[in-house]
Amino acid sequence: RKEVEQDPGPFNVPEGATVAFNCTYSNSASQSFFWYRQDCRKEPKLLMSVYSSGNEDGRFTAQLNRASQYISLLIRDSKLSDSATYLCVVRGLGGNTPLVFGKGTRLSVIA
Amino acid sequence: DTGVSQDPRHKITKRGQNVTFRCDPISEHNRLYWYRQTLGQGPEFLTYFQNEAQLEKSRLLSDRFSAERPKGSFSTLEIQRTEQGDSAMYLCASSAFGNQPQHFGDGTRLSIL
């Protein structure tokens, strides 16, 4: 079983739609959680950290369920510029541990 | 631009050649990471430095791969006797102390002919 699993998509949604991505992780010792965004042939860029209480940044909302080892990302009012691959990322205990990435979920927002 | 810088952006070489990539992290970051990404996959961890010390190496890092960070600033990743399977994007990331997020460079795309 992969450490971090995501639905690869693609998700094709119209502008203005709300879309949700889910991710599960297998290592219960994971301590930090992130969503990164990656555009085609570019480097991953941090979209947001994910906190146990859930957090929101503009149109983006992230949720963490430690009991179910499940992370979600909700994008409201999708824009064309949201088209990208969204990578679910976890990290173990301690600031030194490397990031473990999912394969990513591809989103295409269509006019 | 004070982000993570990688050089070269692209490298095309014949199988069996040696290649070396460079990464300059964000200046105040003491942690530096190398990842490899192939098409359709997320980045996979290769190795990690804290200052000049290489603290962890993935099993993906065969003996043909070596990384250094001699002065605790820039890092190099060398691949000897390249193979077709080494074709990938090689990403460098850096972070500050604690659980700070990692910031990635543009990557070096390696193509083995």
C-alpha cells in the first residue's frame, strides 16, 4: 500500500464550480500535512498547511481527520488558473523528516 | 529572486556519462533536500542535509548517486554512469528549522539518450 494515496483524476470542472480532493495516508505517526500545487513541468509550490482544526485560505479549505488518516482540499468558485496538479503531502515526526508525496490529483477548470 | 535555485534547468546526455547538478537553497535555510520526480508520480525523497551533514539517504539512492554540501550552503548531486531509468526531474528543496515547509527550486530535467 502506498504511503499517501490520491485519486489521480483528472477532474474536469466548469468555472465557478466547487471541487473536493481527498487523500489518505498509511503512517499513523505522520505529524505534518500539506497541500502543494504543481503546474505542468514546474516545481511543486506550497498551497497550504493542513491543521487538525481545519483551515481556510480564501477559496481553499483544508481538513484533516487523524482518526481516519484522511486529508481533504476543497476549492470553491474554481478559476481557470486553478488548473494544476494538487499533491497531498505528509511528514513524520520531527522537522528533519522528508516529505512523502502522493501522486497528485489533476484538475482542469474549463471555461 | 531569493528562492531555491537549480542549475542546469535541462540536461541531455548519453547513457554512461556522468552528470552533476547544483542547488543553491534559500540563504537562511539550513536544511536541504533532493527529490526525484518521474512522469505521473509525485516527488520521491533521495537525500537530506542539515548544514553540511548528510543525515539521511533513501534506498532509491544507488551507489551511482552521490550528494555533497561541503560548506553547508549549495549542494551538488552527481550521477555516475547514467542509465535510461535515471531520466527524471531532480528537485531540490530547502527549509528553515523545525517543521517549516519546504520550498522547491525549478528542478533539473535530465534526459538520457
